[in-house]
Amino acid sequence: MELYEKTIEEIKEIEVAIELRFGVDPDEEHIELDGDLINDIAIMSEVFC
Amino acid sequence: MENYCIHPQRLLPQWKALVENRSHLDEGEKRSAKILFSALKEMDKEDIQFLSAKYYQSEQGGREHPLREGYYKTYKPISDQKMAIVSGITSDKYREKRLKVENRLRAKLLEVNHKLLAIDRENLEVYVLKLGDLYLKDYEISSLGYISKEFTFTQESEKATKFDKSSKVGMELIRTMHLTKENPSKTEWFPILWIDMEQIVN
């Protein structure tokens, strides 16, 4: 398990290094919406406040 | 302290774009999202649906996003005439209702703006202290460790004493003198005061 986590961490580091090397911005955190107008307003308010 | 936009006419055309670009917003857009969605959250469901029909449901893109191809920064609202037809009322009636709902949103935006600015002030890492339009320039601490009752104030924010977020003196001054925190980087312009020396001499 420890090896698995370490590998994942290293892969992430390599991804970031590649993104920086080629001038690509790393993906920002994805904000999942509900698809319902009222709920989505509440989600957006919570995320940005 | 930097203000938030409180104009429904400027924020509502951004509504759909803020949702679509939610993971790629710049600092200014995040501020717009913060105030717009906090204010909308406080509105009645009926008012939200009314505004959504005109602004959020629009398919007509406005200002193109400079960095995201195929995305927009704003959407053009559906015209009052079209919305009136869909709603089965006259344009004048629709416009009248729209203005009322937008005024209710404006009131919520003002409320939220007040709350957000208070939170921003609380979170300042470094701040200056203000009394009305004046900034606290200097104060003295007596040999016994209490704050002297004589203070110097200035109109120039850059000359004001800066306090760290954890400053006990700063907190004590706020508590006892009802001074308010302000961002030290803010620049304010005051009218130059001219004194007629001739009148004073005579």
C-alpha cells in the first residue's frame, strides 16, 4: 500500500513537472454541480465564499 | 478595502459564464461569483427562476473568453420583448416586474457586500486603523503598559501605523476606540484644504 501511494505521488509530481515544462497550467480543482438551478447556486456560493 | 460589484445589470450577464468557467476564474471573477451567488442564495425561488429565464437561460454569448476557446465571459440577456411574449404579458408589465426583482437583488447584493467586506477586513494580515476618514498615525504606550489617551491621526493612509493580524495593541484600539480595520494598500484622495492666511492674520 505504501509503495502504491508513493508511486501515485511520484506520478503526480511528474505530471506537474511536464505541465510546467510545456507551459500548460495544471488542471484546477473541478467543481461538481448538481444540475438543479437552486442547488447549483448554493454550491457556487459555498465554493467561492 | 476593495469593494465588490453590487450592480445586477453587470453581474447577471456573467451568471451563466461564471458557472461554465467555474474552475478557471480569475481573482476578479471569483469576487463576482462570491457576491452574486451569495446574494442569489438569499432570494426567493420565484425571483431566481424569473432572473434565470432572462439571464441564465440565454444561449447568445456576449464577450468571448480570451483564454478558453468556445467559452464566454458574459451572455446577452434575452430581450424584455421576447420574455414578455413567453410570459404572456405586455413588455411594459414584464419590464416593471423585472426592475422590481432586480431591485430586490440589488438590496441583497448590498447586504452581502457589507458582510463580505467585514470578513475581508477581519482576515487582513496587516492593517491600518481608521476613525471616519482619518487614519491612526501614532499612539503612545505608557511605562505602566497602558495605551496613552493622546493619539495622532492623518488623512494619508500610507503614513498610518500598520498592525499585524495578531497585534494585541491593534485589537485593544479597535475594542476601546471603535476604530475600524482598513487595507493599508488602499489609496484615498482628499481635497486639499486651502486656508486664507490673509483673513486669519486680519
